[in-house]
Amino acid sequence: MAPTKQGRRRGGHGPVAQKTGSGGIGSSERAHLGSRATPSQIRLNRNICAAADRGNSSAVLSFLQSHRADMSLVNLSTTWHCLARVSADKGGHLDSGHLAMLQEQTRLELLRHCNALGTEEPHSRCVSTIAWSCARLQLGNALLLSAVSAAALRWLQFFKPFELANVL
């Protein structure tokens, strides 16, 4: 799978992701991270993608575990997307303990954003990516999906058509 620059899907799966290769960050990823992304969050996304590019879901989940406290909603959605992509490409087994931790951390982060009373910037793309990833991984965690639904309703007016389709 060659990196793309024109917004084509990597490997034919999931939401559109632009990569520049060599650990670089494409304009689409920069937009996804938002204007308030810290260098640390950008670095986390690069490392999450690098672990996934090795084709090892365990590496992605281990990285998540060791950087759990620093993960933003964007970093969590990147983790979800990478896990779904690696799992689909490699048929990999996901460690249930780490996966349960990811589900709970994502749920809490989504709820934190939903309860921020308008002070947080909308993350419709993150919600879309998480929903798509849960479907791709065939996860039916009712608590997580309820938080995804709450966030989708909160940011409904910000969704692009393809993002909304992923949530539905």
C-alpha cells in the first residue's frame, strides 16, 4: 500500500486519510488534528501510524497503554482507525484487555467533550472514524456506541456527508 497524497483511501478501507510517507504528516491529517494540536499530539499520531504500518495491532495497543494519559480524542480516533485497518489487512487478534481499556477511555473522552458546554471544538471526523472502526471490528459495546451517538448528535451540523454515513 503506497502512501497517498490525494485523499485516496489507504488499502481501500475506512475514512479518507492522507499520508506523506516517511513519518510525515499530510494536510488532511493536519486538518484532522485541528489548529490547536500540540506537537506532542502530532507526534503521538505519527507513532500510532508507525506502529500500525508495521502491521501489528499489539504494537498499536501497547503504544496506547504507555501513552494513555496524553491521548486526545483525535489520537484515540487515529488509534481506532489503525486498529481497524491492521485487523482487516492482517486478520490480527486484538488483545481484549487493551481493547477494553481503549473502549472505556474513548467513551470517557467522548462524554467529556459532549459535556464541555460548547467550549470544545467539534470533532465530527473523530466520531465518524470511531463509529466506522467499531463497525469494521464488529464491536458492539453499548456504552461506547451510546457515547458515539451522543457526540454525533451534539456535532450533527458539522458532519460532512461521508462522515455522517459512517455514523449511520
